[in-house]
Amino acid sequence: MRILTFVRVVTIVVRMANKSSDTISSLAKGLHVLECFGAETPKLSITDVSKQTGLDRATARRCLLTLHVEGYAEYDGKFFTLTHRALRLGMGAISALPLPQIVQPWLDQLTENIGESCSVSILDRTEIVYLARAAQKRVMSIGLMPGSRLPAHCTSMGRVLLAALPREEARAVVEASDLSPRTKFSVTDPEEVMARVDLVRSQGYALIDQEVEIGLRSIAVPLVNSHGAVVAALNTGMAATQARVDALIPIYLPKLLKVQSGLKRVL
């Protein structure tokens, strides 16, 4: 359910870092409850939310019932599910970020040029969050759109963003990730994931061969601002039709780097 991915984007824009007189703890608890809902957990009970958040059952119940009363969740007497009203939260958060507005025309032009879908994402803990996308054709079984989330450790944009972090920070993210295999090509050993992140750091781009989904390959580069800081990642994905995955490099990398260079002047 796509609505679930949008709701979680709110926490990128509003993050309760600590409990002080300047923050509202009840709002922080409510945001933690919203984050419990996801593509794999669209229906949750009070007990489920209590376990995921660490809140006691009474607090979890009050948060969920508040969402229900305000129209953000439906309740059948046992399970809660988010409603379409929750879309306002995620869409508002994405709309408030200037980056999607800046990169979208570049994505549209790049997609038209290479004939493949292109995306821009940022890192949020162990996941990447799609901020902008230009779809040429669908090569994944799941539909991707702004607000969609995927694991960072096994995606091209995720590895680019991990490579931009200090190595120990990147390792901490990898070790906190769910490394369960998504395909037979998935890398599940933290040391091997870090080795691939190190390779991305040295070569300046990431190439993924069917680690997220069988039949899907992707290549990504970092997006840097005028000060040289990595602010996001740019990628394109395509069907695995080439005999060798490295055959994609001369086809797509120069075009990605050209967009990288152009965006550096305006970010």
C-alpha cells in the first residue's frame, strides 16, 4: 500500500532528537507509531505497535485511537490500518523539500535520453527514500514513486549514499540492517557489503546486479552540491539483458555523470 511509504517520510523532515522542554513527547510517540506501518505491516494491533515502539500498551492504544479519531487510521476492533488522509503528511513533507523540484526536470530529460527510468533518493537510517522519479518503463515487480523505500545495503543508490558516510558510520548502518537475502544474488555478509561499499567509494559509482530483484540491474552516482558534499544519489535501472553487467558502464555512466555535473552547479 503506497500510502504507508509516504507517511514515514514525515520523520525525515521532523525528527525528535531528544526530550527537552522544547519538544513534545506525545508527538514523538505518535510519529513512532506511524513509522510502525509499512508495506509488510499494513495492519497492526495495539500489541504489535507496543512491541515495535517499546511503548506500553496503554500509550500505544491512546496513540492509535487518536489517529483513528482524527481520520488517519481505520479500526475494526482489533487491527488498525492507515487511511488515505495520511497521504497529506508524506506529500506535504516531500513538497517542502526543494531537492525534488530541482532534480525532476533533469530526471525527465535523462530518462527521455536513455530510455530507462531514473530516480533520486536520500538515506534514512538503513533505507533509501525516493524523492523524485521519472519512469520510462516498469522493470520492477513493485511500483516505485516518491516516498517509496528500499534497503540501502543492496541498492545502487543506497551503496552510493553509504559510501559518502565515514566508514565506521556506514558500517554501523550495515550492521543495523536486515541483511536477509532478497534474491540468490543478494549479499548477506556485513564484511562483503562493506567491501562493496568501499569499492563504490573508490570508483565513484555503484553497480548492482539483481540483488534487489531478479532481472533488475542498476547503476548510481552521488549528487554533490557546489561545496562537494553528497546530498543525494541518482540512478537508472534496467532489465538484465546484457550478457555482462559491466557492459552497462560505458552505456549509462557517462550520461549519469553529465547530469551529476550539471546539478552540482545548481545544488
